[in-house]
Amino acid sequence: MALIIFIDILGIGIAVWFLATRLKAKLSEVEERKAKRWKRDEFLAAEVASDEEE
């Protein structure tokens, strides 16, 4: 009985670890996309501002 409980707890621990690593990877990917989008938007805003000055 104790062995079954130990194996269940171990399995739940592995599942939580796996999901946490996948979540961290996804969050870092989303942050990277946001950074790229902000850089692109800043570039476009600067380009539009320079066009308005001319």
C-alpha cells in the first residue's frame, strides 16, 4: 500500500515538473514575441515620425 502511494506521489511530482517546464518555455516564447513586436512597432513609429518631419 505504501509503495502505491509513493509511486502515485512520484508520478504527480513528475507531471507537475513537466507541466511547469512547458509553461515556462511557453511564457519565454511569448515574451520573445512581444519584444520583437515592440521593436517592430517602435521602428515603424520612428519611420512615420521621420516621414512627417519631411
